[in-house]
Amino acid sequence: MNEDRYAQFRACLNDFCRRPELMVLRTNPQHRGNITYQHSRNVAIYAFYLAERWHWRVDIPSLVRGAMLHDFYLYDARAAGHGGLKHAMQHPRLALRQAQPHFVLNPVERNISLSH
Ligand SMILES: [Fe+2]
Ligand SMILES: [Fe+2]
């Protein structure tokens, strides 16, 4: 792994995770007993690892922002009574719609949210 890119990734992830708008993800439940904040950090870490392994020269800030916002839908799917398929189909668009008032997203970041 390229140490400079890894250092850039860690700094970018840690900087973005300090955004107060992301604090709501710390109370939002995710599947398998996780919270959305930790799930999203895990997504960022795995996405970076795979991109490096496959030698994809991705834009690191976009990878981080896309990963951290891809599930910014801000509700408990189970408590809201959403079934698995309905939630799976609808939450990417809802996550993007709810993130956009708080963040200016570029086309890559919007695509990460919509296509996951
Ligand atoms: Fe998702
Ligand atoms: Fe997710």
C-alpha cells in the first residue's frame, strides 16, 4: 500500500468525520447491531483498501465523502416498519436527498450514494 495515499486517506477520513452533521449517524442503527457511523467508516476503509489493492487511482476525498454519506437516510428502517426490499430500493435516493442540504456533493459522490 502506498503510504502517502494511506496517510491522505486517514487524514481525510478523520477530518470529515469531525463534521457535526455526521453526529446523527452515531445514533442511527444499521444492520447487524451496528450504528450507521461505524458502518460508513468501515465502508470507507474497505473501499480504500480495495481501490489500492486493484490499483484504482480514486479521488480519496470523494471516496471518503461518498462512503460516509451513502446511508445518510436518518431513520431506523426496522422501527419505521420498512421491509427489506422497500428499504433497499429507496434508501440510496433518500440518503442523497437528505445529505444535499448539508453538503455540496460532486458527481462522483452523488453516484456513490445512488449506485450502492
Ligand atoms: Fe445502504
Ligand atoms: Fe451501507
